[in-house]
Amino acid sequence: MDLVGEFIGREIVIHDSKDTSQVGMRYRVIDETRKTLTVTDGSRRLMLIKRNLRFSLGENGPIIDGRIVELRPEERLKEIRKLRKMSGEGNEKQYRN
């Protein structure tokens, strides 16, 4: 899951929302704070509350629960690195024969 990178400039597709009129909508992320995504559909700007959403990055990306990414982008990077380190992911040692 690509939760480490920036969401700004990426397209998101809403799969579930407390505002049911948003389900199925596609938006381009133009700003991100700890709790919100500011998005555009080309004609208007909206501020979406992350914790109220389940969305994907692009059409075929995995579905992301907004509560999981309710962090500033730089904090998200630190948390992902910490989780990877704790799980041992990325720490594979390479041996030579």
C-alpha cells in the first residue's frame, strides 16, 4: 500500500463516506493536513475529513481507511518506517556464498 508518499497531486476515488453523495466520486488532491484532504473535481474545491472516508489512490489502488492516514504526511512517513522496522520488513540480510 502506498501510504508513505504524498497524496498531493494524486487522484483519489471515494469508496465509502459519511456523505453518501460522494461515493464513487473522483477527485485530485490539492492539499493535505493531519485531518483533511482538500480536493478538486475540476470545477470546485472541497475539504474532506479523512476519518469519514474510505478511498483508493487511483482506480485500482487498495482501499484506504481514512482513520489510518489521519496524520500529517511527514508523520505518516515516520510511522510507516517505525512499523516496518518493528516488523523486520526491509531488514533482509544478503549473504554471499
